[in-house]
Amino acid sequence: MRLTARELNRATLTRQLLLQRQMLDVAEGARRVVALQAQHAASPYLALWNRLAGFEPADLDAAFADRKIVKATLLRITLHAVHAEDYPPFHEAMQPSLRAARLGDRRFTGSGLTAADADALVGELLAFADRPRTAAEIQTWIQARLGVPPKGVWWALRSYAPLLHAVTGRPWSFGARPAYVAAGIAPTLGTAADQALKTLVLRYLEGFGPASVADVAQFALVSRSRARGAMDALAGALERLTGPDGTELFDLPGAPRPAADTPAPPRLLPMWDNILLAYADRSRVIPPDYRKVVTRSNGDVLPTLLVDGAVAGVWRPVEGGIEATAFHPLPSRTWEELAGEAQALLALLAGREPDVYRRYDRWWAAMPSAEVRILPEEGP
């Protein structure tokens, strides 16, 4: 079966809960969307606000505090919030990538330690982190334990050891100075990584399918050979499809794929929302002309306007409301719907961080635009 670009787009939107907000608790919401990019502490909150009916930030606070949802270095070797039950297989699947990226880097090798030295330290580190520890505390412990400059060693260990970010407080549960705590799982050296990757692939297809081998490799930042191996091992359990450009795609049998003309309401997506990062071919959601505008040269992915299922502009808080910059003309009805979203977003931010993402304002200096509005607009 050959799918159109819009059919792929609608498949992503329905699985990512972006066609209609769903009545789910926050833990189930996180499980349904697979992973919430958490490089900025506010982003998981805004991601779930876009997806869940009646979302209350306090519910996510509680889920983080109770470790029903956990935050750690995982996919693409960056911070994600995931359902607690997903953390062990995701961490195991990522071990080859995490270890290679950190233990082969000169920031670690400059310490004079070997990979075996670091591995031998993991168990002791987890015992030390049986309660939340700051980075400074852990580096002091490493210095005392090994007698080497701790910075590079800690830089490596914090990524590949099974450590979670511990809650540190408002406004978004995790502050600028993180604390770390043992995840409560045994340290591994990736011995079951390929089996765990199959679990990750199945979860990825649940939340983002249909998808290609290249898409899986991009989402997790694993090698294409590992992604292909996992797909081949799951061949009997997957449906094979063809993308609009002839690319081989895989999906779960019976997974939802709405019609191409299914309405998609506007949304105000947070920075680094995973639908913008989950595919090798990002044209599923980002028009090619806009990709370099919303994904900046240093990797920042700006908060975006999603209109008819595709990126149509960016947004930021300003004095008086939400400044929405559209990259192409939008119908008046769309502006009205965006104004409703902006009003609800401002209410959420008012009790947390009204100027969220303000430090990224430098990217607006040369932003292309067809129209800029402050939402919600005042009536006549």
C-alpha cells in the first residue's frame, strides 16, 4: 500500500494526540506519545497541555515526584521524559550509542581513564546516588574516589549510567542546577541492547508510525544497521507500506491511519516537540522551506505554530500576550482558533513562567514573516 504525504501526517497527529485532546492522565499521556523532549524543563508540560483535555500542571509535578514519569538522558543522547515502565528498555537500547558518544570522547579520555575504569565505577556511583545528589557532590565524590579531575568523567557517566534527574522544584519540577538519583535498575553494558531496541522500535511505531529504518535511527540516534536489524527481527509482526516517495515504511498492524482530509486543529507546540524531531524526513510535519528557520544552527528547535498539521510559524510570549509569527498567510478562522489556544496557554503560564523561552528571543531578529499578531487580540 502506498501512502500519501497527508496520510502520513494524519497518522502522526492522531498517535501524538494532536487531532483532538484526549481525556487521559499524565502518565498514560506520556506513554501514548512515547517520549517528551525535556531539554527545557517547561517543554514536557506544554507538550502534554497540547495533547490532554483538562491538563493540570500539578498532575505532572506529582507524576515526576512519584517517578511515574521520569526524566533522563535517552533518545538522541538528550533529555526526555518517559513513562517509568519505558525507561529500562529505552536505556538498555541506547547503551551502545550512549557509551560510544561519551567514552570515546576526549572530554572523557583526557582523564586518563579507560572505558573499563568507568564501567567499574558505575555500581559505586549508583550506591552513592541512592538519594538525590547535585553535580557538585558527585564530582567531589569522583575526585576523592579516583584522584583525577572529575569533570570529564562525570560528563560521561551522567549520560550512560542509569541515573534519573531528581525533582528540584518550581516552576517546572527541574531547575537550572540538576540533581541526580539512581534509577533503581542494575547497571548494564548493553548486553541486551538489541532485544531492548526491538521494544523501542515497537513503542516508536505506536507513537510515530508508519516509519522507515532511517526514521528509527534518527529518533533514537542509533546506527542504521542496528535499526535495520531490529526491523528485520520484527518483520513477522510488522506491516510493510510504501511512502509517497517510494521509501519502505513499517507499521503495526491495525494501527490508526486517519483519512488525509481529517481536520487538524491549530496548536502552539513547545520547543523541541518530538513530532519535529522524530523522523529522518521531517517534511511529514515541517515544510522544507521552513526547516532551517525553526531548527536553528545550534540545534535549538523553536516553539511553533502547527496549522493543518504542519509548521506554519513560530510563537513566543511578549508583553500583552503571545506573539505569533506566520510564515505564510493564514485564514481568519485559523487566527481565531490560534487566539483561543493562546488565551489558554497564557493562563497556564501565568502560574508558572509567563516569559517561558524568553532567553531564545535572539532567534527572532531576522525571522521571516507574512504576518505577526499578538494573541489573543482585543475585540473592537
